[in-house]
Amino acid sequence: MFQAKQALFIYCVSPVHMGAGTAIGLIDNPIQRERHTEYPMIAGSGLKGAVRHHFWSQLDDGSRKDKASLLNRLFGPDTNASDFAGAISFGDAQLVAFPVRCVKNAFVYATSPTALARAARTLILVDGNPDWPAVTVEAGNCKLANPALLNGDKLHLEAFEFTAHMDQSLMKISDWLSKHTLPSSDTAYDFFREKLKMDLVLLYDEDFSYFVRNATVVEPHVRINNETGTADDGGLFYTENLPPESLLLAPVMASVERSTDKIRGDKTRLDAAAALKIVLAGDGNGFGGLDGNLLQIGGDATTGRGQVICKVVG
């Protein structure tokens, strides 16, 4: 079905709220999570919608009428969606690394054998084989690449203590991630590339799961009464966000354009590689691609939430 595919690393610059739509716990507006792991995620449908809006927002009034046709060809029609499918498809963005507060160096990028194995699987599926060595760790222990994080032989994350071990295999993984997950042409990310290389920490799956379930950003909000300008009674609610410095990975796939002759007009039908190139690298004619650029995803955009940087690999 898909003739072209690549992967997209998504690095959170601000808190990101991809809402789950329903709440069954104490948090009124929780984020999306996988059912079987409870890891935070970004559903492919929401990611695709955010990317479409990103392209639409680049157009001025004079070019929107002409370019709207290309958006429909790439992403599918706004209305009458059953007429034809778009050429571009996004998979769910899965968690690769999660920021956890540390006694040393402010925070670390925590990951787990499961998170790394799934990231490697996605990269292999899009022909971006990272050739990572297999890594494991025991409960209550951790593996790391930077001895400066330690107090003696212990690593302290939040209120927890882990017995730490230096690991050459993890160093190879952290070095690869530092080179491929953030834009290399932008000096603004030099610090974070080096930190990802040095401060990646491998945790046991259950220890990692605890942090991703309990160390997200939870913010109180108050609904204001328009007439009085004061807080409404019962207007307090809590919103959960994926924290800044979180790292996710999503597959991006493309097929031959399926649009009708009426939509396409005299334009040549896009093949899969051409469609994917427009979305990821831009078309040189008004559209800037995702690679190396900021993208706003999720809710609360007017309060600065949802800013992520994208990096294509594969």
C-alpha cells in the first residue's frame, strides 16, 4: 500500500497537551496514553491534522485557493472524505525518552528496553536501521553513559535511588540519538544534543512506567466569569501535559496520489516519493516541510503549549 516511508522524531520544546477526550481519574483533561503500556503517545490522526493545519497556516489569502487543492491531494479532502484518501499517512508517535528530574545535571532522558526496542523497530521498518545493540537492565538498577550523574554508585531520580552501571552499549545508542533527533544546522539545539548523548539513562520497564505515569506536567486552570472577572464557582480544573524535552518517534508513509481528475486538474499525479518529499522537505514554492521546523500540536496553543521540533530520519 505504501511505496515510500520515513520516520519523524518529535522533540517537545514546550508542554504538549494531546487530549484523551475522557477523564476517569483525578485529572480533568488527561493526555493520550497507550492502553497496554500507559506510555504517553500522540495519535496519528491528531498528528496528521496538526501537520495539515501547519501547511495551511503558511499560505496567504492569495495562494490559498490554488494551494488548497494540493493540501487535499496530500491529506485528503476536507469534506466528502469518502471521495478519495490522501497520499500521506501518519502512524502514532511512540515515546522514546522521557525527562526525569535528577539530583545532578537538572534532569536526565530516561528510557527503557521496551521503549528503545520499539523505536528501533520503527526505524527498521522505514529503512532507517540504527543498528542499536540490545540493552537490558534489572529492577532497581539503571545504566548510563555519564558518571557525573552519580552520587557514589547511585543515581537519584526524583525521590528514588538506583544502583548505576556504566554501559558501552547504551553509549552507542545515546550517540546515535544525539546525531539524529534534533536539527544539526541550528545551534539552539547544541546543548540538548550533547545532553541527550551524555545523560540518557536506561531504567527497568516498571521503573520507567512509574515516571511516565506520575511525572507529567499537571496544571491547575480556573474558569473566569465573563461578567464579574473573577473565578467561577466550581471552575477549577486540572490539565495534564507531556513535559518539555520528551522525545517521540512516528512513522510517516506515502502512497501514489489517489485524487480525482477534477481535483487534480492539469497537474501530474504525485508518486509516493514526491508526496512524501513535499511534506517533509517542502516544495520550494510556498510550503516549508517539517524537517527541522517547529510544529504546533494539541490544545492550548494560545498559552504556548504544543511546540515541538521535528527531525526526519530514514
